[in-house]
Amino acid sequence: MRTILAVETSCDETAAAIVNSDKQVLAHKILSQTEHKKRGGVIPEIASRAHMEHLGGIIKGAIEKSNLNFCDLDAIAATSGPGLIGGLIVGTMMAKAIAHAAQKPFIAVNHLEAHVLVIRLLYEVKFPFLVLLISGGHCQFLIAQNVGKYIKLGETLDDSLGEAFDKVAKMLGLSYPGGPLVERLAKKGDGTRFKLPRAMVKRSGCDFSFSGIKTAVRNLVQELKMSEQDVCDVCASFQECVSDILLDRVKNAVAMAASLNIKINDFVITGGVAANNFLREKLKKHINLNILSPPNHLCTDNAIMVGWAGIERLEKNYIDPLNFAPRPKWELVEPLTAKLGGE
């Protein structure tokens, strides 16, 4: 059995977890930075300073809860990209310092891979499987072939879906983060009242575009007096629009996987927006695959997923040097065209 201490500081959550290869979470400590709410979004400098202030105590708390010492660990892992560079530096440098002092291997975890692999901590999901990764910073389809081996089928051409939720919420006068509030108000709304643009629908491929939806919502806000019911109806119409886009793109992704002669049984929806129950249920009704999602607390950023990704990489002896530099942009894979030799 192998045990890892993992650190997550890629955005506005400061977290540490201790996870082992028997799929046990021995400890998880997380602090969400609430100070960003009044500013309507994450301020990178404030986020990195908060990580510096709290990370030491978070790690100490995780170690104490696990009843382990640093010498009992087999490796130290940290989210080293993609994300806000200030936070990545704080977490990566802390993890490397502990690894050096305890003479343990260091593992640089790609944040996207952590989102993808966490499902294997929870279920017996075998490679290959299809992934829809939807979060505040990313929106893409992947085929997970193995640890460290992925094919990208498509991605957003502009905003991520999480970003679209947050910007629509801001236009409607809702607080940050906007996704949970939009979902809550949508339950009181009429999703058929406003016809928002379904960008890319009925086109080939698996790419997304969400910028047109934001423009349409902005126009509605300017035209209407925005009563409480208006806000609820816009939220519901926005969710209906997004779900139609996702469903269309998922069908294309399944077809693309088949065209590559890759047999897919499991479809994993992960990332922060995967916590949206309306979107998950819409896809489950129409897609004939075994659809899985992590529980909500493992959809959003956390150190448990970083720890499990670290375990998976450690099992394959994927160890990183202590001079590994954090990467604010870190592609998990090359585009599909590169995989197919430019075809």
C-alpha cells in the first residue's frame, strides 16, 4: 500500500489530503476563499497570498488527522498546473520543500488529469472511457486511454462553461460563484420562455462555443425590467440551452470514439459544473452509456483528486524532478488532429 500527501492551490481553494492506494482518504482539509465573492470573481494576487497564509496550517491539520508522520508517506504531490500561477507556485514549492526534507518523491499533478482520474477512486472504471470535463476554466471532451495518455476530441472555442455560468449570473445581479445560484433559480423558471442560441449544434465535431449565449442574455437584461420571475426564466432558459448544446456534442463524441475503433462503456462527467444536477440528468436520459460523476465535493477543486492522481502516477513510477516549474497553461493532450497525423 502506498500513501501520498497532496496539495491543491490552483485557484481559490487551499487544500491538502492524504490518500492511499487502497482508495482510503485518511484526511482532507480545505479552505475556500470567500473574500472573492464581493469582487465578483477570483483576484489572483489575493488568492495567492491567502494560499501562503493558510497552506501550512492546512497541511499540518491533514497530517494530524491522519495520525501519520511525513516519514510514513511514499510521495508528495501537488497541483502544478494549469491554474493561477501565484497559487501554483505556493503549492508546488511547499510540496517540493516537504519532499526534499522528508526525502520522498515529488509528483507534479496536472489539474485536468486529477479531475479525470478521481472517478477511479470511487468506482471500478477501466480504461478507455469518455470524459466531459466542464469547469470554471476548462470545457473539453477526452478519451482517457491510460494514466498520462489521453485523446482530446474537442474543446471550447471561447469561454468555459463554468465561466459562462458565472458571467450570466453577474449580468443578472447574482453573486459569485454563479453556477449554484443559476441552478437554484432555474427551478422556479420557465425554460421555454427565451430562445437562446444553440451555438455549434448540428455541426460536426465536439467543439463548444458559449460567447453567443452571454451576448443574448445581455440583450435580454437590457430589454427587460428583470423582475424576480424574469431572472428565474432567464436562468431556466440558459440551462435548457446549455443542456441542448452538451447533448448534441456528447452524441458527436460517442460517434468520434467509435470512428477511432475505441470501445467506450463508461462516460464520466467531471469538473465543477458537473455538480449541476439538471445537466447531469438531461444527459443520462438521452445517452446510452454508463454515466458516472463524482459527488459534488469532488467535482469542485479539492486535494483528494490530486492525491488519487498522484497515486495513479506513482504506481507507474511517474516521478518529477524538484526543479519542475509550475505551468499556468498545461495541455493534458495534443489536439486530435496531431494524434491522427494531421488528417
